[in-house]
Amino acid sequence: MGLFDKIKEGLKKTRENVSGSITQMLNSFTKIDEELFEELEELLIMGDVGVTTAQHICDELREKIKEKGITEPSVIMDEIKEIVAHMLGGDNGLNLDTKPSVILVIGVNGAGKTTAIGKMAAMLKAEGKSVILGAADTFRAAAIEQLETWAERAGVPIIKRPEGSDPASVIFETISAAKSRGSDIIICDTAGRLQNKKNLMDELAKIARIIDRELPDCSKEILLVLDATTGQNAVNQAREFKATADITGIVLNKLDGTAKGGVVLAIKEDLNLPVKFIGVGEQIDDLQPFDAGDFAEALFDAERDENTYIESENTEEENE
């Protein structure tokens, strides 16, 4: 299965929920009027893109329809696809220009933080980078054990200390190991305890001081891992973390298990945070770099799904 096919398959539930509903709605209209826009906005909101984002898409669509003189509802989907791709565009790649560079990963328990780190490490290693992991989420022993398992799967070294150790000391040891081994990238797991934002802020500030002291001017990414299945709660979570940490990007996990993938748009529109990776499956290679064009294409490719469904029905009838 190719890269685009993986993304398309991973977005199947969201596509059926969002673009499938929009396609049905557009097919029921013979002209473009305000009622159409009202129904479109409602469907977008129901698809978890958020109220502000839904209004933005509809406003942009009105402008495009007026500018291009579009009169047929059936051609609107391509315009929506173009608007979404443009909204999600920008710098979605990792900025890792120094050796070593540092990636700090934060997120609440259950969001898939540890698995995201393991998959990211495997991906970067496959690109020829030497990667080292730091198990700085010392709040839970299980987090350390899980990260160790993923380090073995990815085939990368890990620096760890016992549960309850100072996270900043783990970061220091990981940086020291990276320097001595000539590692390209350091990926560190960190605790994400939103219930006590002051502790989290103090902890991240201490970690930042260690990095700045030991690796001045290094490239640094702070990635927040979110669970796509929580929909708008993921946006609220991102808002809380953004108030505490200098987040540079989002890793949106579990897109394959939800119809709420439209939350990607809300995150970018409401919080101006780029999505760097999306998780579209359980396998080690199912964490994919985010591409705005591919995402929009896969999200609104309902017609191909419909054609596949028709072909499947015809085949069944022939077999009978």
C-alpha cells in the first residue's frame, strides 16, 4: 500500500462522515443559494472542524463561487478541497538542522505519546538518521517500559532512569550520550499532567534550561500528541498545553479509528499550530508526515469510494 493509499484508508471514517455527507447534500440541490451554505456549515461543524473553521470555509467558498461564476452545486466539492489544502498549508515539516537536534514530545496519558515516539524514531532511522531516545516521563514506570519496548522495535538506543527520577537529569544524560555517540536526533518523552499546569510548566522550563545550556542554538521541536478520537476535546487540550509550552507542532494519532478527523482543521485554524504527523494505523510505519494536499485529497475523495462501492455491488450481482 502506497503512502497516499495509507492516508486515504486511515481517513475512511472521517471521509464518510464529512465529504460523504456533503456530497449527498450537494446532490440534493439544483442551485447554489443561502440554504445550501447553511447546510454545508452545519455538516462541517458536525464533522468536528469547529464553528470558526466552518464559517471560514463557507466564506472562502462564497468568494470563489462569485469570482469564478460557478452555478452548479456538483462542482463545489473541488473548491472546498482547494480551500482546505490552502488552510492546512505552510511549514508542516520538522526543523532539525543541527547535530544533534532535539524533539520533546508531550501529551496526556492515553493519547498515544509513547507509540508516536517509537514510530517517529523508526521513520527517522529509515531516513538514515541516528536517533537516541530519552525516557523523561518518569512519573509512570509503565511509560518507561513502553518506551523501551518501542526503542527495541525501532532499533534505537534509549536512556532511562528509575521511576520517580528527575526528568531533567534524564534529559541531561540523553544529551551527553548523544554527544558521545554522534547522534543526529534526540527524542525525549516527557510527562503531560494537565491537572497540575504549574508542575508541568516548571518541569518543561527546567528541561528547556538543560537543553539550552548543553546544546545552545540547537534545533528544537516541541510536539504535542493528541488523540483524534476525542474530537473537539483535542482542540481544548491543545489550547491548554499551548498556554503552558512553546509547542511547535501537533502529532494527531488514531485518525484511522475515528470519524472526527476534521479536527485537524480546527487545530490549525483556531490555534495556528501546524500538524506535523498523523497516525493512521497500528503498524510501526503508520505514522505519516502530514501533507496538506494529500490530506485534503484523501478527505474529499468520496467519489472514488462511491465508484468502488458501485463496482463491488456489480461484481456481487454478476457472481449471483
